[in-house]
Amino acid sequence: MLVNVRLDPDGPLYDSALIRLDQAERLLYLDEFKPMEPDEGIDPGQALDVFASLRGIAIRFTMQVQEVLQSHSSRLYVGRFPEQMVYLQRRDIFRVHLPLYDKRHLRLRSPLTSDEVDARLIDISVKGFCVEAPETAFDGVRIGMRFGYLDMDLPGLRTSLAGTGTLVNLRPSPRSGVVSAGFAIEDLDPQTERSLMRAALYYQREAKRTGG
């Protein structure tokens, strides 16, 4: 399972993975953190905030490192099972709205014409996204049709996301000539899901920080 780890509340998110669960000893084994400089080492006693997606629900738990196992190529961080997990949002799809000041766009490719249209990203979840786009982009389109999406740039990404999304809903927008369109991502791979979850967590923290 891919996870993200934070060493302190205001620090960066590192990429890691849950390598092993020892249910008999109630121990977790986390892979080394990336990107992390070799001299940043983590010692036993270090508390970690671990963020994960469990059946589509974003969770957070705290783990204290009890042991660091060193091999020739990597480290493993061992800690006890968490006493409790925090469900960051109790719903099957963890969804957050982008703040109005954070104007992010992507391109949608129509399944009917292969034309591309610029769309504004308005919310994301670990399974999909919603955009505002010109209503003409959906002329003749039916719910269930598959669109290509390109150049989805999210916080913390080195490269933008691209793939295929199934249109699941269309609804009017307060702005004339524009509609809101929701998409479920097809063939969701772990890396894309992790990127979406990290961005969702980022926007949730921003909303708490600004009171939005």
C-alpha cells in the first residue's frame, strides 16, 4: 500500500509504502521515504504522521518508529499498529473543493470529435474530479461517455496527470454558457490515486488554515 508520511505538522509529505504487516507482533514496516536526503536519517523514537487511502477513504494515523532496519540498498522503519485511525472524511469518496484563488486547468478531449477544450478544475477526489467547461464541449455527449484528460497539474506533482475519465454527471453552473461536469477516472493506478489523495489532503489543510 502506498502511503505518505510527515515528520512534523508543518513539514513536507514524503512518499513511502507499507511493505509488511506483522499481525502476530502487531508491527508495521514502512519503506524508506522519498525524496529524502541520505543524511536526514530517522531514528527510533521518531513520531510519524502516516496518510493513506483505505478502500477509497483518506485516513491518518500516528506511528512511532521502534526500529530502523538497514540493508545495502534501503531502510525499513518498524512501528506498532496505531491505537486509532482518523478518518479525514467519512464518505466513500474523499472529495475537496479547490479554493477560488487556486485557478487550475486541464484539457478535455471529446469522445465525439477528439477536439480539446480548456476546463477549470473545481474539485477532486481520490477517484475522480469535477470541472467547469463551456457547455458546447458537451453537445451530443451522454452520461457514461469517456473523455481523455491532459495536463492536470496538482500541488506537489513533478509531472501533470493524464488519462481517461467517464462522465458521471452534468449540472448547470452559475456562470452563463458554462456547465459543471464530474468524471470518474478509468483504470485508476496507484500512483494517480496517491497524487489525487495528496492534493486532496493539501487542500483540506489549506481550508482549515484559512477557515475556508
